[in-house]
Amino acid sequence: MVDLFNKVADANGITRAPGLLQGDVVRSFEDRVHVDHHHFYFDISAVEKGEQMLKAEFRVFKLKGTHRSRRSDTKHFCKVEVYELLESENKPQKKHLIASRLLSLHTEGWEVFNVTQTVSKWVGNKSSNHGFWITATHVSKNGMEHDMVTFAKSQGTLQESRNALLVLFTNSNKRRSHSFVPFATKSETNLPAKSDASRVSHDAAVMESSSASMSRRPRAAAAAAARSPLAACHRRELYVDFHAIGWSGWIIHPDGYNAYYCRGSCIFPLGGSLNATNHATVQSIVYTMKLSQDVSMPCCVPDELQSLNLLYFDDKLNAVLKHYKDMVATSCGCH
């Protein structure tokens, strides 16, 4: 998941290029069966029914064969078959073949199986999810041999990086999925109580002070520009530190990002650099000439916004990579 994050985003989470990520949500589920080396089960209850399934990948790490075939035997491949279990794990004989392929006995590495159709059914009916069953058979001169190769399981001495995964690529049809609201409901989030208002004000002042200290302009010039009511609308830095707001415990990447914000006046005449709308231009004229007491000065707001990618843990400790729109102000304008 970290590799995928680095592919689609830079270190700050900014999207490298549109279209690199298939869908707007990528969910990674770990194998939850720790006994039978044939059985792999993934709890996908975190997936909502409204999500559009684009692709589902069953990823398992193939270990080297337990022993080598005789040199005279030219068949160095085994047949691997992946099944959907149709009933509980105690009845593996009731299964449906999903995929099969030939694999070398003497190599190891990741194998990826497309299980989109099966997982789509599980999302629609979670009670039908009994997991996958995987077998490996080898036909040699000595007859048919079973379990000559095995796949890494999440137990004991095996490295966590080799654990079997189910990776889902989805699109959410709900507008809310693109908002930042779900983060505010996380149980790990330490939101301050009303009685902590003074502490919040202090923390905000510290963050603002830290942001200002990182500016390349002298402090005096920055302070003067902030106080000046005639400073033209422009973009300013606003670094969001996930550690400072108590979110570093569940957000994996990035550590924070520069959201930027817009500040400044939109008084007539509005120059071309202010990206003013025609409506804002007329409103600024009316405001400047004081033709109406009810009309205010046009607002300095983000004119263009950029997306952000976050890699984080959900409530069930599954790794999720999510694409959020309109998270970074790239330019400002008068509207």
C-alpha cells in the first residue's frame, strides 16, 4: 500500500497525475485465518454497498517448493487453483473454481489473482463470504503430488510483508466520500472539549506562528502585509500537521500537507492576477462607490483546488488509500 501511495502521490500526498489511481478508494484487507494453510479469509465488512467495485485482487506470496523433483523429471511446474468456499471453513469440499495457473516449483514471489466477480457478490451479500481455498498439485512420473508449494500465512516466523492480502479498487457514488468529514468521527481522533477552548486557541497561535516563521519574507514585512487592509488577494501558506492535531496515530502517509489559504482585499480596480469574475468586478465597483450599504467587498477565496491522497488505517485496522478532491488551494481569486 505504501508502494501504491508513492506511485500515485508525492511525499505530501499531492496527486502526481490524474488517472494513475484506479478508482478513488483502495482498501487492503489482511488474511484472518491463522491455522489452515489452504484457507484465506478476509473481513470486508468495511466496504459499503454503495461503492462501485472496479477490481479485486487476491495477492498471495508463493514460497519455494518443499523439495525438488528428480532430474529426469522434466515437469518443474505445479498447478495452482483458487476456489471460492461456498460454505463454512469446515466444509472445503463445497467450493467453486475461480482461477488456475501453472507456477514454477523452484521460485518464490507474489501471485495476483483477479477475483472481482466473487468479491462483488460478497459486498452485496456479506454472509456469502466464506473465503478462498487454494491448492497446488504437481504431476510427475511418481504420480500426482499435493502441497509441494505453499503460500505465506500471517503466523509465527513469517514476515508481515508476506501476508496474504485482498486489495479492492472502488469508486464511491456518494458525494460525502470525497469530504474530510469521516476523519472527524474517528475514535482515535482526540478532539478537544469545550472546556479546552483556551488550549485550542494557544495551539492555533503556535501553529500560525510556526507557519509564519517558515516564510521566506522578513517577519516585519509579513506582519505589515497581514495588517494592511489594502493587501491584494493572494495565497498564503497553511501547513496542516497531522501530529499536531492528534491524527498521526491512524494516518500513515503523509505526515502533513500544505493546504494553503486565501487572504487579501478585492477592492476595485481588480487586476488580472486576481482571477476576478465579472460579477466580482461589478460588486467591487458598487462597494467602492458606496452605492449600497448592503453590498460588501468581493471575497478572496480559492480559485482552483487540487486533490490529496491519504493512506490511513480504518476502524478495523485495514490500510486504506483514499483520493480526496479539493484539499489544496492552488490559486486564489476574487468572487
